[in-house]
Amino acid sequence: MEQFGIGQPVRRKEDVRLLTGQGHFTDDMVRPGMAHAAVLRSPHAHARIVAMDVAAARAAPGVLLVLTGADAMADGLGLLPVQVEVPGVDGQPLWCPPRPILQSDAVRFVGDPVALVVAETRAQALDACELVEVEYDPLPSVTDTAAALDADAPVIWPERGSNLCVHWSSGREAEAQAAFAAAHRTVSVRLVNNRVVGNPMEPRVALGEWDGERWTLTSPTQGVVRVREGLAKFVFKVGLEKLRVVSPDVGGGFGLRGKIFPESAMVLWAAKRLGRPVKWLAGRTETFVSDPHGRDHATEAGMAFDADARILGMKVDTIAAMGAYLLDFGPRVPTVAGGRIQGTVYDMQAVNVQVRCAFTNTVPTDAYRGAGRPETAYVIERLLDQGAAAFGIAPEEIRRRNYVRPDQIPYRNCAGNEIDSGEFAATQDQALALMGWDGFAVRRAESIARGKLRGRGIGYFIEASGGQPAEWSRIRVTEAGEALVHVGTFSHGQGHETAFAQLAHAKLGIPFDKVRLVQGDSDLVPSGGGTGGSRSSQMGGVAVTRAASMVLEAARRLAAERLECAEADIEHHGERFTIAGTDRSVTWGELAAGGALDEQLVYKRSTECNFPNGCHLAEVEVDPETGVVELVRYAAVDDVGVPLNPMLVHGQCHGGIVAGIGQAMLEHTAYDPEYGQLVSASFQDYALPRAADVPDLMVGLNVVPCPSNDLGVKGAGEGGACGAPPAIIGAVCDALGVAHLDMPLTPERVWQAMRRAAE
């Protein structure tokens, strides 16, 4: 089989550059005359700004510029945009508060930006921030999501009158009520989907330049087009030609990078004002208090069953924290985005989900790996575990009774989306075999002999991956015989340089090493949806393949003209086009002279998304003396359609699983309830998973091709974040013999649960 073809486990070509220190990141860049910016942030969760004096800061050594919200208003800068709409149950649109890039009247979370200081060095800018005198009038704050809508909760936006952003319903409320009325048995659960901080390896950074005609922003993103459009249209109110956005290598994204940030606007604004390039770099604590957070839901849910433990209906009531302001997609994540896969892989139609998006005095929330789908799967899987206990049947059995069957596919789920492929029971069986599920009793006995409690859990998920059903690609062949692949998606760790090279090589025959990816520059990539929602292979990959087909057709025509023969007589083999039965040939490079081989297209898909899914299994050991949980065994089988590169897919599976392990076991975003301080704003207080926290991960694939795209692919990057939390929580509850525990499973929380159970 072709070494670099589709389906081959090709090593990532970008890794040599990145692992040998040859990566090129935004903070590596030093421009002539470059100044450095620092942002003064609110120390209060909620306060009025009474007065601000920047005179001492302006007079400090090395300071070049101090800018405030009043300056932004005077210069006519616009508000940061919210680019989604969520319909409310009352027919009213969501309520969107105004968000300037610097606050001048009030601050609403610890870290809210109030001033920008620009100096010759970063140290001078940081020092001068301490000289800005701000008089605050502290106000009561609310950081507890479950309490944000209480009648006595402090109101963050008085002009709104409450902390409600929007109340969304999935519909079918009457059907769900009827299902519960007819139920043989019902179960319920109250749970918290804990707030997490994405923490990419590379902190956020922005470099702004003004050349007298237009701006250039260099910054890590998940796609330059949306960032360019948002800043140009909403903040600076100029045409797109006035702004270029460039993203070099990016050290992680997880959904957080795709946003329009105030600091991006600040450095551009300051660069024009100053006439010099301006760079801002976040420290790690600044990352904690200014990057968007994820999740943060308080949920009550119930599920109704018939006498055979088949699901009749489900009701979910969630309060979802938005933070103090709305980011680009914030209110869409727990409502429309998560709502697309309500019911997940189970045959249930009488489902009603109510979500009240609430303002809190916290960092705004937005998309984080999975973006609504992990939260949805978590609720359903926890309810199914309660149902299994209520009926006295195994957790795998209650799921097997309720999976959508192959003969029901295509299956229109309760949100109205058509699931076009999937073998859910078979995927579960494959995962059980990979795990050695039937050998659990022996492993549990061994654990007991060592004084440990052992439990196992299961988490099945489905995703709606994709979104933004259009993508742009261009392929240009050079006279050196290279293929330059331009595409509007963006790689921030997924391996696009490798996967897209495999696609182009398979179609064109141009050597794998002579295919180069061009991305992350709005001058070279004028359109495209970026990378998010696991859309790159199904959108960018298909666009690349179709553009390659156009280039190949053009090359055949040119070869026939050049060799003076009929096009039907042209044979293509690798780098050459030959007249059949002769030795007369021409190369890709010869045909490409004068830019003759240059094709582009916009691929538009008929469906918004497709539905990768998977079954994840976990086994844990719990120390009954300390409450320490160890994840000792983990298996997962995912259906990602046709894998373009199994090595890349397994890497994405591993990354998603580790993200899910972090949320389930370690990551605790803690706010002080009285003063609203983020008390877990460093790695001393916020625990990310390390290698020792992760067992050997047994991963497999159930290849069920997707019928809605040319390559048969489905998304692959976010499944682990959906499957791991319910599997791990279910395992710990099984070990302890309790109904439910909230994430994260800190030793204290587990120990207290054991004490309560003993009493």
C-alpha cells in the first residue's frame, strides 16, 4: 500500500520543526522599534469606577502611552461583538450587554481590563500599571452559578433587571411531561458540570502593527478570517482591506483561540496611535483571569422508563454561567450547540431541555473542547447509570436496550437532526472486548486484596461535528513541482500539514515531501471557517481533495496540448504525464510554468454537521483511607468514519481523553464566594493532568463511513472530552456504592462521600 496515502499512519511532518525548536510563534517575533504593552486589570469582581488618574503612569520611565476606556470612546472604537443568536422561550432575543475593550464605568469580574500601558520594555509597562490610580466603589458579586438567578442575587447589569441572559427551551415540553406521567419508573440527578480553564501551552499574545495604510495583527488563533472580520467590522469599523491577520505556529487552541479578544484590538489601536509595533504577552496568571473558561453548569435532570428499562422521555433544567459579558459564541454553547445532539445515541424523542443562561461576576465562558456536547452526554450518561441501578441491571445492558438500531438509521433525533451513520451497540461491544470487561471481577478481587476499592464506568457520546458548512481551498503547483495547499481551516496541533499532504499526494501523485500547507494569513487565505468543532477533515479535507481534482484535470489538458495528443491518451503516474505506450512525457513543474496550475473553490456541504461517536470505559481504584482516586484502566472505541491517518486520530483521541480526565478528576476553578476572587489562578492551585495521572490508553476504531462527504470522514478531536467524564465518574460511584459524585473527584470530596455512605 502507498506509504503516504490516505489511511496510512504517517508520522507528522511538522513535528521535526516543532520538537527541535524551529517552530515560529508570535512571541518569537521582534519588530524594529517594537514597544511592549501591559493591561491593568480589575482587582474586584464587581465595582463602580469612581475616578482614574494615569498621570504618574504616563511619567514613569520608558512609558510611551497610557490608554483608557475614555480614550477608546473618544477614538470611536466599537464594542466587541457577539456573533450568535439564541431564541428565548418568550420570543425575545438574548440580552447582550455592551462590552468595550476597556471599562470606564464599572468592572464586572476580577481581570476586567481598565487601562493599557505601552512602554519600551514589558517590565516598564508592568511597573507603570501599578502607578495607575483607580478609585473603586466595590459592589456585591455573585460567582455561584446555581445562585445567580436567585431573587436576592446581586444584579450585574441593572439595566437588564436580572442576571438572565436568555431562557432557551428545546421544545417538546408537553411530550416530556406525558412520558413522565406514563412512566413505570423515573430517576433523577442533580449535578455540576464544573468550570474549566483551557490553559494552552502558549499563553495568549498579540502583536499589532500599522504601516500608515492598514493594520497587521499577528496572534495565535484558530482561523484568521473570523478574527479579521470581527475586528474590522465591529471594533474599528473599516473595510476588510484595512486589516491583515496572521497566525504562525500556535501552541494549543481547545476552542479558546477562535475569539475576538479586547487585547487584539488594543495592540492595533496603540500601534496606530504610537506609530510603532506593539506587543502584548499574557503571563500565566493573566491567562487564568482573562482567557475564556468552559462549562460551568448547574443541572437538575430526570429520565422516565417503561417496565423494560427503555427510555420514554427526559427533562433537563440547567443554569449555565455566561460570565460577566458574552463572548463570540458563549450563549450558543449550552443551548443550540449542545442541543443538536440531545438524546445522543439513544432512541428517545420526548425530550425537553431548558437552559437559563445567567450572568455571573466571572470570566466569560465560551467554547471549550466539545462545546456543549460533553455537557449533554454527561447528563444522559449519569441518568442512565441511575436507571441501571433502579432496575438492577448492568450499565452496559441499559444502554444496549436503548441504542438507536442500525435499521433505524438514518435516524432523526429529538432535535430534528438526521444521524446518517453509526453502529452504537457494535461499538460498545468492541469497547467491552478491548477493555476485557468480563475480567473485571478478578481485577476487583485483586484490588480488594490490596485494600483498594475498584469500580468501572461507561460513557457513550455522540457529537455534532462540523458547523459552518462551507470551506475554501486553493492548490497551486509551482515550477519546482511543489503543491502549495491553501485552506481556510487552521492547524493548532491537529497535524494538518501531514493529513492534507496525504490527501494532495494521493490525488496528484506529487511526493508527500513536496506538498506544503499555506494557512494562517488573511492575505493568502481570504475566506474559510477556521478550525473548531472538529470540522477540518470533513470540510478542509474535502475542499483540498476537490481542488486537487481540478488541478489534475487542468494538468491533463495542458499535458495533452504540450505533447500534442488526445487528452484520453494521457496517463498520469506520480510526477509525470505520459502518452500511453510511448516514452514522451512532461512533469508537473513543466506544466506549471507561468502559474498555469492554480485552482480554487468553495466547498459547500448539504448538511451542517456529522456525527462521530464512541464508547469509553474506565476502571478506577480508590484508597478508602485517603479518598485518592487512581485511574488504572481505560479503553475507548471511537467511530470517526474513515481515518485519514490512524496515528493522528489516535493522538487526537488521547488528547481528548486527557482533557476529560482533567475535568473529571483534577481541574477545579474556584472563586471566593464572598469577594469573587479567582483563587485557583495558578498551577499551584489548579491541577492539570500529568503523565502519572494517565494509564496506558487502549484505543480502537469502529470504521463506519460517513455518507455525507467525499472522504467518509467524521470529526475526531473532541470525543475523549465527551466520553471520559461520565466513564470516570461512573467508575468511582461504582467503587464507592454511591449514586453520584460531582466533578472534580478530589480526595477530600471522595473521602467525605465515603464517610457519608458509612454513616
